[in-house]
Amino acid sequence: MKLVRKVKVKNSLGLHTRPAAAIVKLLQPCKSSVLFTYKEETINARSIMSILMLAAKKNSQITITIEGIDAEPTMDHLCRAFEEEFGEK
């Protein structure tokens, strides 16, 4: 199964170290391939350095592409994490 969804970065500092670490940790048990696309650049969302290299600021639109057996629950968890600002509210 392949899912694609756009999310907005709501964190005031954008995707900095804390949210990037939260994303990597959230994806550890997941078996699917997870990619983030921002400004024509697509990265593996399991890499903290790749997430930081995107330099996505507040209100940026990121496209999440998840492909694999557990794509649906992974997308749900990831979208909820973006919505909740990775616990920084």
C-alpha cells in the first residue's frame, strides 16, 4: 500500500533537532518506507540528518510518502505528531 499526504510544519522553529529526533524514534518500529518531500528534495525520513538538511521552517508544506505493509497506521501516527507539534505545544 502507498499513501501520500501533505502536512504543515507548525513548530515555531520548524523541523529542528527535537522534532527530527521524534520522527526518527516514531518510525523505528515501522516496516514501511517513509519519504519526506520539501522544495523538490526527497529524503528518507528515518535519517535525522536528512530531516535537518531539509531546513523546513514554520508553515512549510511537507509531502509524506509511505509505502509498505503498515503504511496506514504509520501515516496516522506521523500526521498526529505533526498536528501536535511533536509535543512542543
